Amino acid sequence: MTPTREEIASRVAAIVADALDQPAEKVTPDASLVDDLGAESIDFLDIVFRLESAFGLKIPEDEIWQGAFEGVGDDPDLLAARLAELKARRPGFRWDRFPERPSRADLPRLITVTTVVEDLERRLAEGAEPAA
């Protein structure tokens, strides 16, 4: 049985809080894992491993942060269009501290509990590859 969005969000928040050694109340849906919770690249590997274990699926290392930016490549116009869509869907995100014209290197700063939940929902709905 596929977990509900609320169940996924609860598990993701608990995993993120534990992996980043943060109090649960600080791990909000729109908190940036990088800017608000202090995640570094090694932390993302740990989080991905924990998510794979918790949800029984395989997540390629470089895909956890892509979400709405999959297929953007280095096209600045496409990147700007996807950011505009994300801004409309995520009014609670701290856009004031995000660069006006970001590069691909800035994209991991957009990872939140909500973006991870959305990615997991998509993977579970598509019948993602089970973890080995």
C-alpha cells in the first residue's frame, strides 16, 4: 500500500531532523535543507540512504534535488521559467535570499521537505526501482 502524502511528509521530516541533528520543529515544509538546516553534500548522501531504506526504493544520488529542474540543462531561460513556477507553488520559501539569476550550483538550496516529499510521491506512483 502506498503511503499518504502526510505519512511521507512525516517520515521525511523525521529523517531530515535526525540526519541533520536538528529539532523537529525547525524542519518545516519550506525550510531549505541547505540554508536553514545546514545540510552539506555528505548529508545528502546520508539522507538519500535513509530515504531509500524507509521507502524501499532506489534514488540515484544526483536526482534527489532535481525535481522541477530535470532536463533544464544550462538553459537560463528554461531555468528562469521553472523557478517562476516554483515561486508560485512555494510562497513560504525564503525567496528573498535566493539569487535573482541563479546558476545550477544554487539549485540544491531549493531542497525542502516538500520538494523531497513531491519527488518521493512521484517515484512511488511510478513504481520506482526497489532498493537492492
